[in-house]
Amino acid sequence: MKSYQEMTSAELRSELELLEAEYRNVQDMEIHLDMSRGKPSHEQLDLSMGMMDVLDSSSDLTCEDGTDCRNYGQLTGITEARQLLGDMMENNPKDIIIYGNSSLNVMFDTISRAWTHGIMGNTPWCKLPEVKFLCPVPGYDRHFAITEYFGIKMIPVPMTPTGPDMDLVESLVSEDDSIKGIWCVPKYSNPQGISYSDNTVRRFARLEPAANDFRIFWDNAYGIHHLYDDHQDHLIEILAECKRAGNPDLVYKFSSTSKITFPGSGIAALATSPNNMEDFLSHLKNQTIGHDKVNQLRHVRFFKDISGMVAHMRKHADIIRPKFEVVLNTLERDLGSLEVGSWTNPLGGYFVMFDSLPGCAKEIVALAKKAGVVITPAGATWPYGKDPNDSNIRIAPTYPSKEDLQKAMDIFTLCVRIASIKKLLAEADA
């Protein structure tokens, strides 16, 4: 089929008439599908049901060091959980704090403490005239929601195929001491699914920020979320690289088992330097006497070690890989020759990113919703929900069944074609 860019206005109008008739037929089917969030499917959650059986009323809930998991204590988490998450995150267990189920909650608390009490003796952010944060775009909407909640000014930084534009990052952080941090999803990023290059990680580790309390918020949410066994992205470990660069305190590294076991009942972790660890614990001791150690023990006894976790993730990949293939194959089949959009082809993570013609994303999402398919709102991948090009859409393939996902993608590509033709005709008329 000819590219839409090559068609005459008459050809485009004829094509639009056919597509709109198809769209009306879809609406008559009264479909209701939701692929707005990157949630594990029911089948994925079933993979961890055995974790409910590793502990019962007759279980010994004592750790190897004698800690009784039923009682208070162990502010940094039980030793076995620190070891397991340390292996998952590629960090020394001594540099890790185990939290509750949500790494997002840990990030929120970290910003909140910096806001009210400051970082390592520096002025609390709430007492400063202005606080800014760098936000790689497109990026993770829930990161942006945290900084917006605290009134922190967000500065978009363009993403490249190798990570954030490091020339811009280096320039901004070295010149402006009101810039206090940057959000990062360094591996299988949300929403692109790309991983930072070795050079990008090394440049992060060698930043020279004007602010002593500048920190990199390194959200390695998808560190072991590969789609393929034989073709995977690899990421340089940032804490070790910072230590080598003489910047040991520059990074807070977050992770969790949220998309490994149960999102509502996993365990989260922070890895950081000894100095940062001391600062964290000085606050944390006033917040809690310890997180859920029984759940920590449950995870350890279910997986046993990192090899058990890696084997578990292969089962996840077997479930979601065919869904990613549905998305990519449908995009290529329906849009590949039309020159109306581009998309990523990730090796892991939870998302595929689609870029429409400028000015079409909101229309595509609205059309899809009217046809019964809910997609992440257009603009969500930008600070304040404002995509200046109105082109970026995040596709989340994991939650629907493969059959429902195919229906949703058929509708999505139909909506892309309709919105694109309307855009091209409007330009031609203008």
C-alpha cells in the first residue's frame, strides 16, 4: 500500500471513508479493554502463588542469625533478603535497605525527607527559593507526579537511543545549584524500553553538580525483566562506577519485586553509599521499627537464591514475550508502509513506545476510548502531562490476554490511521 504521505487528497478521503465505516462497526461491538497501565496479568501473578505455601503456622520464622521475623527490629531488613536483593541489584548486601512492597513509596519518602529535612546536612528544600529536577522525556508519569506534588520545577531532558542527552544534563547540573536531582529508568526504560549505554552510565557517575545535595534517582525497576534468554541488554552498575569516579554519594538506586512476585505484596530496596545509608537510617529510625520481615522471609524461602529468581523471570518472559510480538507485528502489518508513526522494539521491560504524527496522540487515544480501548493518556509521559508535540503514546501489552490484546491493537492501529489521515487532510486544506 502507498504511504499516506504519497496519496492525493482524494485518495486520502476515500481511504478515510472506508476506515470510518470500519470504526463504526467496531463501536457496535461494544468492546471494553483496558491497557492503560503496565500491570502483570493474572497468569503472571499465578506464577508466585507457591510463595503462599512456603510459610504456615508450623514454619520456623527464625532467620539464620537468630532474628525472629515475627518481632520488632532489623531496620535495614533481614540478612537473607538483603543478600537476595543485593544479588538481584548487583550490589553489596551491606549497602541495601529492604523496605515494604513499593519502591515508588520509597522514592516519595526520599523526596519528602529532602523537602523537610534536607540531604546530609544541607538546607531543606522547602526553605530554598526554588527547587528543580531533571526529567528525561518521554518518561515515567509516576516519577513526574511525585515532583509535581512537592511543587518542584521539572525540566525536560530529551531521551536518545543511548539514554538522556548527557551534554545537556552535564551542562545544567554543573551551572545551576537549584537542580537537585534527575529521574532515571536506566534499563528497559519506561516507556521506550531502551537501556543506557556504557558511556551514558559513566558520564552520570562523573557528573560535577553545582549542588552538594544533587542526587541521581536511579529507578532500576526492570533490571532482570528480559524478554529473551539469548538477547539481553546489559547495564553498568552505577554505584560501583560512582565509587570509581570519586562520587560515591551521587546515587540512590531503587528496585523492587513488584513485577516479579505480587505488585501489592512484594519487597522494595534501596542501594546507596555508606554516607547516604547513614543519612537514610537517621530518619528511618523515627518512621518505623522495621518493615515486614515475614514477607521478606517468604520471598527468600520461595526463591532460595538469585538463580531461583532468574528461573522465575524466564516464566514471566514466556508469558509476555508473545504479547510484545502481537503489538510489534500488528504495528508493522498495519502501519509499516504508511509513514504515520514510529515505535520501539525493546528487549525487556513492560512497554512499547509509539510516536504518531505531531498533533495526533490525543486524538488517537480519544478515538480508541470511544471504541472501547483505554490507553495511557496522551501526554502522560511528559512533566505536567504536556507533550509539546502531542505525539507520544505508551503501549502496555502485559495485562490483557493475548486475544484481547490483538483486538486492542487492531483498534489502535485503526485509530492511528484515521487520526493521521485527518491530520494530513487538514494540512493539505491549510
